[in-house]
Amino acid sequence: MKTKELYDEFLITSMVGGFEPIEIADATDTKITGTDGKEYLDCFSGISVVNAGHGHPKVIAAAKEQMDKYIHTCTYVYYQPRAGELAQKLAEITPGNLQKSFFGSSGAEAIEGAMRLAKHYTGGNEFVALTNSFHGRTYATLSITGNSGRKIAGGPYMPGAVFSQSPFFYRCPWGSKTEEECGEKAAKALMETIKLHTANNVAAFIAEGLMGEGGLIVPPDNFFPLVKQMLEKEGILFICDEVQSGFGRTGKMFGIDHYGVTPDIMTMAKGIASGFPLSAFTARADVGDAFTPGSHLSTFGGNAVSCAAALANIEVLQDGLIENSAARGEQLKAGLIEMQGEFPIMGDVRGRGLMIGVDLIKDADKTPNTEAAAAIKIACREAGVLIGVGGSANVLRVQPPLTFTADNVDHVLATIKEAMQGINTELA
């Protein structure tokens, strides 16, 4: 069958919809090529997955070498060395005293595993999360997702999940004048939520190191240190969701590294293996020991090929790409902030590393401008630059591979500026 016929058939036989009108023929480093020969600069990285770029030679070579030996033996039945080596590597690169890892296949699986571990360790059965958060699309992960747009027609949800206001300074519900004030109020609100809206049986608080789907929200510098101190007094665990913000995306190995805080459990996926399906959650040794053999299982978790790819991927990231993420992110952010003066609808520019968002607004009340975001995304795609949207579908998301060059950043800035010039950018 021809490509177009296959595409049409897939739409009929699949529950997937909403494709970008691109049929992908090839992807290399920062470039995607369509079957029509058109080339695109990828600024979304498969939603922050190919952090080392599409098809990095070292990652592909490691995966091929493992494939020549064996692909699957079920890591939870037979020991296979790549999983052991990766567990050791995660113990080295995760913050503080995180030591024991469990492998799965997806971010949502890692989150649910971490939730189960928290229940085993604490004996609690409640969870506290943040508004605007996103943790996955399975039953439990949607139950602790605070981004309401992702939860439509999925309820009723799991009992025992409550939400506290996110530390979102640009749209701070307390009208804070500084980020520090917003962080302090959000931390206090969290503890009030636990006190007033739970049955005092909380296993864990869960939050992202940088909130991706919620609109690239960066918690204030004081938020996590205050929260961790408060949680420890109550015997409540802190699960840090690094599924999207991990592996160099924010200019450090993990988003939480910007705060000098060690979670009790950390979840990872997406950028861990540069596109090979893999996830993990890593915990303190005493927390991890709450699982005994058979407590939890994942048939495909810790797949040998994915683990081999992950080991090579981490080596590539540590060889300068994390520092490049920080440098190119500063360049990108500075260029977008400069652009704000020309285009009033650019209400806020925020992010860390190569995880940058532009909050588009309609008026002085900061009403989300979803129409402008959609138009700019399309204009950029037609000009050969692929970006995403998030938040209330009004935040432009620029999350390219960490191999981006200074010239790549300049090209993206010029493309976004041209797209802005093509729409009405005045406030109502």
C-alpha cells in the first residue's frame, strides 16, 4: 500500500487522532524529514524524549550490540547485567541518597509503581498533588493529575487524592509580588490542604521538577526546600516526577537538582533511553526495601536493549550536552524575553535549560490565548520548525534536543518572530 493509503487506513483502525500533517520518513539529530522531502527543525523532541538527538550513533550502537545477544528475558525472573549496570548508574546520578531502582516501560507505570511503594513504606493510602500538574493517563496517574484539561471524560477518579494550589508565580492565586512570597504561600497552602482535606493518612506528596504539560511552570526556588522540611515533620514522602524534566532537559541532570533537595522517590522515563521504551523509579534504600520479592512486577520493565541504550544515552548527555542545554536555554529565553517588548500577547517567558514556555494572553487579565498559540504553532510548522503547546493550550513549548546549536536557536527565534508578525498580537 502507498503511504497515503496506509495513513488513511490507520485513522480508521486506530484510536489515535489529531496527527500533525507530517508523514515522517527519517529523523537525525535535530532534523525530521517528511516523506515529501520537506525538512523540519525539531523543537519538541518527541515530547522531551530524544534529548541526545534523534538516532545518536552511540545509543544506536549500544542497542544493536545488545540485540545481537538477546532482547528479552524478563528482568524480574532472570538477572541480566544491563539492568544491574543501569541501576548502579542511576544511584550515581540521582540526588542525595537515592539508591534502589525499579524499571518499567512508561512514565505512568513509574508513577504508579512509586505510589505503590510509598503505600508499602508508610502504610498511608492518600496522595497530595498540585493543580496544573500532569502525571500520566492511566487511572491512578490521572487521579493525581491537576491539569483539568487532561482529565475530561475519565472519571470518577481514585479516592484519596487531593490537590493544593501550584506555585505558579505568573498566575499566583495569592497575588504574590515576588516569587519567594509565592513559594512560601504555596508551601503553607500545601500543609493546610493536608491538614484540612485529608484523613491524616497521606503516603506522599508528588510534584514535577518543572511542570511540563501544565504550561512550563517553574516552582520558585524556595518552594521545594520549604515543602520537604514540612513533609519530613509529618512523616510524608516526597515523590519527584522527573519523567519530562529529567536527563539534562532543564540544564541539570534533573529538575529537582536546581533546588538542592533530595526526594524520597524519583520517577523517570522519556529522556532516559533516547526513544527506547523505559522508565524507572529510584528510592532511598530503606524506602525501596519496603518492596519484597514479588511485591511488584513489570514484564517488559528493564528490557535489556532499552537499558543498554539508556547507559549509552547517559554517557552522551554527561559529555557536554547538559551544559549545552543550560547555555542554549539561556540564549533562547533571552531572545524570547527581548521579543516580549514587541508583541504584547507574550505575557510570560519561563523555563529552564531547553524546556522553555511562552504564555500567550488575550488581555490584561491574562486570559489564555489559545487561538494565537494554535496559529503560531501552524505557522512555525509551515516554516519548518516544530514546536508544541501546553497549559490551557495557550503556552508555546520549545523543547528541542540538547544538541541544539546557537545557530539553531537563532533560527527558531526568527521563525517565532515571523509567526508573531503574521497574527494580531495586541491585547484586547
